[in-house]
Amino acid sequence: MYTFDDLVQIVAELRSDHGCPWDREQTLETMKKYLADEAQEVFEAVDNNDMENLCEELGDVLLQVILNSQIASEQGAFTIEDVVDGICRKMIRRHPHVFGDVKVSSPEESLALWNAIKMQEKAEKS
């Protein structure tokens, strides 16, 4: 079975000098349409309760994330490791009721806490 790291390496190879001409010519701008299309296909699979198709479509979305990250890496902007690190940090930061000592008793309280932390983060960035 292939791994996440295998997929990252496959995408890097596709973008390499001896890789696929189509993949090599893609930019962050040209990839926007494909990410939107793949997300829509995920929605359709969920709406149809089609788990086999959902698995495939989530793979296609993951490919878009990795391909966009590869393009950004080539530009010196960030890497897929930065993306993974960022989302891990965000999940830990926004779930202090799981990874800290905050207590919540309902999904609504969890969502309110998430939104409060998100607003605080946005205010700190401004």
C-alpha cells in the first residue's frame, strides 16, 4: 500500500524536468478550477452516500493539495510539510477542550469555542 510520502514523491516526479508536460506547466492559478471541481465531486459523492466514490474523490482533493503545495515549494513559498504543520498546530490550538484543560459539554460549545479562538487569531493578525 502506498503512503502519503509516496504521493508527495510521485507529485514531485510529475513536476520534475523529466516529468509530465501537463503537470509541469500548471500554476497555482491554473489549478484553482481543478480544486473546485474535485471539491464539488466530493459533495456529490456525499449526497449520493457513495463511499467508494467518496474515497476516490477525497484522493483527488488530496492530490490537489499536494500539487499546489509542490508548486508553492518550487516558488520558495512553503512546502507540504508546512501545510501539515500549520493544520496540526491549528487543530491543537482550536481544540483546547481536547488538548488542554478547557471544558465543554456540547457540540455547540465546541463550535462556539472554535469560533472565538478563530476570531482572536484574526484580531491578532490585524
